[in-house]
Amino acid sequence: MSHTAIVPDDLDALRQTLSTWADSGEMDIILTTGGTGFAPRDVTPEATSLVLDRQAPGLAEAMRQESRKVTPYAMLSRAVTGMRGKVLIINLPGSPKAAVENLQVVLPVLAHAVELLKEEPDAEKHH
């Protein structure tokens, strides 16, 4: 199942949407786009941090590292990644091109991440 929503740059609205979706039991991964920069209205990382149980900084670090090969502006990304319950939440940039590039960086590990979160019996065999 997939859901799409346009949520305003508002800390409470973002937090509420993320927590509601993560707690619904309907999805494994939540991808956000936008709100990860330096502008005062960019509060997606803060909203995400408020709902996470655990962070997954390696994913955000990998996205920034690869993006930096394309543009120095990647250093301005404040994207956050982590887990709420058994749901992985990933902040992507607002630029469609950058969002696709960042998603391509983490895509190879997402299925395994979901297996681990769901504690699937064969999840550890990939190690």
C-alpha cells in the first residue's frame, strides 16, 4: 500500500503525519521530500527526529556523501533517517533530481533493512 500527502512546512503537521503513518501498520518505509535545508521553514528533520525511536545515521551519511560528488550543496542537507517501530523513515531533498539520486543511493539496502525491522527469519543470512 502507498500513501501520498502534501504536508505544509509545519512541525506539528509533519510530526502528526509521520507518526500516524508509521503507527498505522500499513507501510514499511516512509519517504519525505523537502524541508531538509537551511531555510527557517525547513523543519522536516526536526519533525522526523521527534517521532523516531532510533536513528539510522548511516543512510543519511551515505546520501550526503554521494550527493557531494554531484554538488557541494549536499553539505547543506540536514536529512534524518531512522526507525519508528518497524517502519523506516527517510528524509529526501526537495529537488526531484536530488531526491531520485539520494533514493538510488539507499535503494540497494532498503529491502534488507525492512527484513531486519520485521525480524524475518532469513534476514541475518545476508550478512
